[in-house]
Amino acid sequence: MKLTDLRGILQYIPQFREKTFILAIDGAIVTDENFATLLLDVAVLRSLNIRVVLVHGASAQIKLLGEEQNVKPSDIDGAGITDAATLKLALTAANRLTHEILEGLSANDLRAASTNVIIAHPMGIIQGVDHLFTGKVERVDAELLQSLLSQGVVPVIPPLGFDGDGKTYRVNSDGVAVAVADALKAIKLIFITSQDGLIYNGQLIRQMLVAELEKMLQQNSAGFAPDILSKAQHAAAACKAGVPRVHIINGKVDEGLLAEVFSNDGIGTLIYANEYQQIRPAKKKDIRAIQLLTKAAVESDELVRRSRAVIDKSLGDYFIFEIDKNPVACVALHVYPEQKKGELACLYVNPLHENQGIGRKLIQFVENKAKELNLAELLTLSTQAFTYFQSKGGFAEGTPDDLPPVRREKYEQSGRNSKVLVKKLKQG
């Protein structure tokens, strides 16, 4: 994403201003060379009046400290047993990391504060095993966090919890991030990791409804790599708790945070709590978007060129598929009522959103529309995607004779020699 395209950023600002983002940063990212750039991204978010809370982990540092001191930690990620020696490592590692983060934020002229907002109690004895100093989040001091945020301060939260007696417990940072996001009613929780996103059976998930993610976790959690499984589980938990969007991104990617937040394509994985995609009728303001969407296909002669005037004249025939209010695909249905035929036209999906079933959804949408209009037949013309329409849309090859007379005339004048594809529509 080129951040010189300010228009791409500006469209998001109204919906993000004064809203809260939780950034859950793995310890390994804090010591990565790109961390300074990541903090610059945080400074950009703050300059746009987006409230930011940083939650950090410390697993990588605990492991490294243990090696340096010849102490084998009883647990690395804060979910298993934390003995006294491991708690000591966790305190040292977490405090060092918090200090590094505060230094980095100060270098970017950002006010920040380390907090003790996580009230925890012992995880206790589970299946006969005492988890000792491993804690579980009991509640979050949301009042203190809101007070800091209202003053323009960035709270920094370590993976440590405190009980009423002043005892310290080690808590899992992913769990802390979910609890904080829930308590502050954050609109985004962004896990910043060393991975490109959620990888399932070797494939990167770009976006997914939380119900689908839960199904994966129930049926085959082993499909997720061990170092990313916690992110998948906590992403699902966050969405179920009411966080609308959970992102998992690679913190080593330059400007990756801004690219994820300020583009509808993103760089990592997006898990969303509700169906945020929709197909709607095109409006006048969408004409330019339709032209930009289809530009590459027009240049490759896959689609016919349509001027602004041509689209405007039949704007009621066009539909937009949008994600978070951003057009990513389009289609049109031209109706020939005398012949009871309809033409599916101008079907195009942004390449970054291919292989997600959007094209098939649009074909089905047009087919349903045609049935509502009591049309008997759906036609489409294609020079390069005819096999797609046959295999995914159930179209069969026809001839120019299948076209309504007025469409046949245009077909012959174009000289494109497109294949004519036909689908009989069954009512009911």
C-alpha cells in the first residue's frame, strides 16, 4: 500500500476517529528491527485521534533469559505452569520490554504509561495440576484505561496480573488483549506476530467469519501451526465477546499496520464477528469505482469498455459487492422484457479478492434477480471467462441467435466475437 494515496486513508478516518484499537504485540516483534517503524505507524494512528492500547507478550524474551541464566522455564507462553523461577524470568523480561516500548513511544513524541490494570487470580488446580503463579484475568480496570486514553496517553500493558493482596501472576498476553478489547469496547483487536496471519493446513486465511473459524477449531485445531493456534482461539473469543474485527498481521512487514487498517485488502488475516459483505444497487458515486475496478479487464480485452455516460444511462442495472463499504466487485443485469431474457454483464472481482466465492455469489444474485422478474433465460457474453461461467454458473454454450434482436445488433457491431452462453431459469 502506497500511503501517498491519501484518499484511500481519508475514507476510513470518520469511522475510526475516537474509537479504540488494541494492539497485541508479540515479544519477538518488540526486539525486531522493524519495531521502530511499527511505532511510527502507532504515531500515525494517534495523530488521527484513534485511541491505542498496547498489550505485549514476552515469550521470546523469557526463553532467551532462561538460556542466558541456565534456567529452564516451566512454561513459555503463560498458559501452562509458572513456577517461582519462571515468574522471576517473566518479571524481568516483561519489565524490560515495557521499558523498551515506552522509550520507543517517547521517541515518537507519544505520551505513554505502564499500567497495573489487569486484576488476576490464580488459575489454580486444573485436572489435578497446580498452575502455581499462572494467573487468569478476573477483570480489567477499564476506568483507569479510559482516563488515560481521554488524556491522549497510550497505555502499555505487560503480561502480568495483580491480585488484591499485591501478588503478581503471569498471564497469557493473548488473553489479556481479548479482555482489554472487551472491557473498552474496542472496534479492532490487532495481533502483531511473526507470521503472515492465520495459516491453516499450510494456507493463509485472508478473511473469515468467526463461525467458520470456530468450526475449524472444533473439527481440526491441529490444522493450525502451534505458534499461531493461540491467535486463532483468541480471535474467535474476541469476536464472540463483541469485538467486530480481529486482525492477525506480520509485524515485520514495513508499514504493515497501516496497510492492514487503511485498506480493504489488508496484508494479513481478518476475522469478523458479523457478515460485513453485501451486494447493493450501484449509485452515481460508484460509476468511477466500476470503471477503476474493471480497468485491467478492459485493457486485456476481457470486458468491453464502458464510458461514464453508458454506465450512467443504465445505472439501475448495476450492482456492487462491497466489503466494509469498499467496492471490490461489480455485476450488471440488463433486461429484455419482450423476450423474457436477461443478460449478466460486467462481472468483475478485484484480483485481491479472487478465490473467495465472490464471483459465484454475484452470479447467483443476478440469477435470483432474473427469477424475481419472471425471466425465462439468462445470457452472458464472454471472450476469456466462458469456462468459468460454464463450470461455476451452470451456463451452456449458445449461439448469437439466442440474443434478443437489439442485443444481436450490438454484438455484430462490436466485432469482439464473444462466446454466447445461456442458462434456462426454473421458477420457484
